[in-house]
Amino acid sequence: MFTLDDFRVMTFEKKCDIITFHGNYLMQRVLADCKVFLYYTDGFFIEVFYSPKYQKVLMINAFDNTIGLKPYLDKISLEDLVS
């Protein structure tokens, strides 16, 4: 459907649409005053940094390497994604 590079150059609104309609929610974590939601779609991962204080998304980060998963590795199983 689209690649990581395609996603990275999309508008903020388009990224939000992709996450809403195509993203598979995996989990969330807390980082400072943000909730970070982790999604998987089309071969890469997406983090959504949400501020409860300001009630808005502050940043969207997409990656396809295991380094980006380091904060999550002890909490999630990737078994369902590779089958």
C-alpha cells in the first residue's frame, strides 16, 4: 500500500488517517508528560506522542528497525506480526 518513506512525507492529517484506518494498535507507554501509542502497519512501526495536558498529538514518529522498539521489547510479543 505505502512505504515508510511514503508515510514520512505525508501531511500530519494524512498520517493520522493512515494510523486510524490502517494501524494496528500494539500498546502504549508513558514518556514524561506524554502518552506514546505504538502501532504497526505495512512493515513499519508508528509512535504517536499524545499530550493529555494539551489534549493533542505532539508528534508522530515512524521507524522500521528494532532500535526504535527498545522501550517496548520487554512488554510486547511480535509473534503475531510475523505469522
